[in-house]
Amino acid sequence: MSSNLAINYHDPLVIRKLGMDALKEKFGRVGAIYCIRQFNAGSGDYTKEREALHADLTFDDIVAGSKEMDASQRCGCTFSGTSLQ
């Protein structure tokens, strides 16, 4: 399909396939996905959904969770003789 004359631009399946092929060729599979995501506006009300999801979460819960994550990710590394734990 090197000639534009051979492409049926009225067939959405053909256009989608050629477009995906072009994106994958230029950006690779992961880059093509990120590119396509740019055009999805999403749906719903994120703020209301977030508030409902975290309705019972307190500041102390967030701090405790942060400390727990920090403790689980310690590597035992040192910097200038100072332990990073």
C-alpha cells in the first residue's frame, strides 16, 4: 500500500490499522499507546469519585501509609557515611 490511491479512506478499519501501524513504527508499541491516550478526554467527575473513594481517609491515615511505604522501600544505602534508612 505504498500509494495513497490504493487506500480506502472511507473504511474506518483500514484507517485505524494504518494509523496504528504508523504510530507503532514511529513511537514503538508503548509510545503509540501513550499517543492514543492523549485523545481520550475521559468521563465522569473525578473530584466527586475521589471524594467518595477517600471519604473515610484521615490525615493521620495518609501519614501512616506514607511511613509504611517509606519503610518498605528502604534499601540500606548510605551517602557520605550517613545511613539513608
